[in-house]
Amino acid sequence: MSWLTKSLFLAGLQCPKRLWFEVHEPLEEGGDGEATDSMALVNGRIFDRLVQDLLPGVVVSRDGGVSDAIAQTRRLFSADAPEVVHQAAFKAGDLAVVADVVRRRGRGYVLVEIKVAGEIKQEHLSDVAFQALVLRGARVRLSRCYLGHINKKFRLKRRGDYRGLLIEEDVSGQVRKLLPAIAKAVAASVRVLREPSAPDVSMGAHCEDPRPCPFMERCAGACPPPSQYPLSILPRGGRIVQELLDEGFTDLRTVPAERLRNAVHIRVHAASVSGVAHFQADAVREVRKLTPPFAYLDFETLNLAVPEVVGTRPYEQWPFQWSLHVEAADGSLAHHDFLAEEFGDFEALTEELLTVLPKRGPIFVYNLSLEAGVLERLAKHLPKRAKTLRAVVARLVDLWPITKAAYYHPEMRGSWSLKAVAPTLDPQLAYEGLEEVAEGGAAQLAYLEFRDPATSAERRSELKERLRLYCARDTDALVVLRRFLCGARS
């Protein structure tokens, strides 16, 4: 049997079937819905390296595997252990864990679990409690437990000066109360790992809590009959979805209409059953009154946990790219775009945008909060352009709530994201055909690679083109959507 590690234990807390799959039938790398990387992982790695700089100490190497790391840690702690040890590895029976930080205090030690988050969550406490259980089983004199996380109020004042970014909160009391329940959960997880087959667990709300399970496609495929319209497409379905699942419903089309009370659920259900798109003309009355020129704007942003630009905060969304379509009164279109060669050159990005943006007329966006937030942050960062940028914000027209009130197509599968809406209006607007960069997270990762000095000129050119195509797809989709809502041909 494999060791029960922290990640496996947390997987088992979400679902014992997931735990069994993780060990006995793991996903192939990059397959079956598994993401090979994400901004969360990238932010985590960057923050972990920064913490090692902020808390200097010995770093236990994991190059030789967990067994070798455990042996290294044992040697360190059998002698006069250093003041601070990063990535210390411990084993207690069938349990194993790699601790972010173990710090000596008097004759004992304190555990510091590092999270690239702005606040403590319940899952974090379970994580620390599991580690505390293993360290005590390994006979480490553990006196206190801390959670180290991002200080959301931190603002970078000097390049490279990150003092104050890390906050440590004492969670010893919460962990102490959790330990009995964690010990029982550990015993249950060990039993699951020893089973010859996966436990029988029905899909439900736990599949998405605390985050989507990577095995959902596998479980859904094993649930007869497979459904094109699963109950999960009901937006914010929560309790009603769970009730219907418990009653044996798997396909939304088989649910009696009278079981649904929420207006959005009723609309999604009706369209799914009939196969006919819903359109409410009254919801687009105001947007039809607007007159050209029309502008269509989309930003791509980075939200770095460790801010790089002086004056910025953790996880603020700062732009590295924009796409703009401009539609004249005769319906002709002009496209403009910008991709920053260096992240943080907000002045050049802003000046270029203001040069090509029409001086009057509505500026259509999809999800006002993102574009308005970016423009407001730019206004604060560039005080000489603040008045002009805030005037731009006042002209923004959000097509998302208008679309949600007016339109629903069965192929949207319960989502009003632009990626779900656009292909129902024009199949050529499908994002799946875009190579490598087909959604926002991929765009961020592509841009990080693009600006990496180690990236070759050929690869940079390739990434630049893919980023430009992706961002332009968003504003192209906005053009088609606005025309559709207003009854014009695309």
C-alpha cells in the first residue's frame, strides 16, 4: 500500500472514491480533464520560493524522492537541528508528509504551513491537523501550529522588498480540536487504500467542493444512462440539484417542470426539453437605442500573488494585453490590439488604447467588473490619465447581464460565459479551435512563458500570435453578439 500523504488525505476528505483512483488508477498526465499546470500552481511555487528567502534556513532536497527526503530530515533532527527547515519530510506508520516550514522554538518546534491565499479556509485547517498528526507520530516535539498566508493589504513599495507580504496566524487551538476527527478520517482513508476496488460513491455536490474533482468525467461516464443535459447545468443549483440526484434523476429533460421554482432554472429546463433557444426582446430594448460608433474591448490580465510592479497589491488584475474592435456607422470594422513586451509598462498600454479608442459612443464589454476594475486601477496608477480613463469607464456597456436576461440556447449548457454563448451564434467563434491559448488561464501561462528571458525568439513569436488570436476572438464575439441582440446580421 502507498503511504497516505497530505494530498491523498485531502483528496479522501473530498471523496473516498477520488482517493482510491488517485492511488490505484491515476490519471495520465494532462489527460482525462487533468490540468498539467495552472496559475494557482505557478503562484504557489513563486510564493514558496519567496518564503524561503524571507525565512532563511535549510531546504531539504526532494530530488531523490520522498524516502530520501525523510532520511535527510531524520539526520537533521537527530543532530542539532537548524533554526528553520523548509520541506522537511516525516513518516509515521502508513502516513507521510512534507512540511513547508518547521522552526525550532526552545526545546520544541513549531509547524508553519504556507498557503498562497489571502485568508484561512477550513480545508487549510484540516491540512495542518493532518501534518500535526504525522509529526507527533514521528516523535517531533510540536508546540504550536501556524498558517502562513498572503497579506492582502500588502503593497509593493520598493522592487524586491517583500517584508510584510507573509502573515503567520496561530491555529494551534483549532488544530487541537480537529485532531480526533482527523485521526478517524485518516483511519478510514487507510482502509479505502487497502480495498481491491473503488468504493461506490454517487456523484453530487461534493464533486465540486472545495474544487472540481479531476475524476468527474470518469465517474460521469460510469453513470448510466449518460446525459447530455446533466442536472449540474442548472446555475447555482445547490439543494435542488442534490434533491433530484437523490431521487434518481440524471437528465434535466426528465425532471418535471413543476419541480423547479427558480426563473433561470425554468428557462434552462424549458430550452433543454424543447431544443429551442429562448429570446426575450424586451431585455434588449435599451441596447438597441445606442448609436455608433461602437467599440468592443477586452483585457487579458495577470493576477500575481507576489506583486512585481511597485504600487501594486497581491492578486490585483493588471493588464498585459487588450483587443479592440471599432464599428463605424456603415458597419465596417477596424481591429486594434496591444501586447506588452514587458509586464508593467502600463503607460504604453494605456496610451496606445486611448489613441485608437473612439472619443464617443458606447464601449461594449462582457463582465463589466473586470474591464472597469482594470481601467480604475490604471487611473490610480497614471494620475495624469485618470480623468480620461474614468470617462472611458462611464461609457462601458456590459453585454453579460443583457445577454443573460434576453437569451439562452440549449447548447450553452447552463452557462452564460462568452465562450458558451458565442458558438451558438456562429460556430466559427468556438474557442476549442484555438491552439494552446483558448481560455484566460492559458493566456496567463502563455504570457509568463512569452516574457521569460529563457524563451527562444521563435517560441515568443508563436506565443505572441496565439495570444493575439485569443484576445481578438473575444472582441470579435462581442461584435457578433451585439449585432444579434439588436437584430442585425453578423
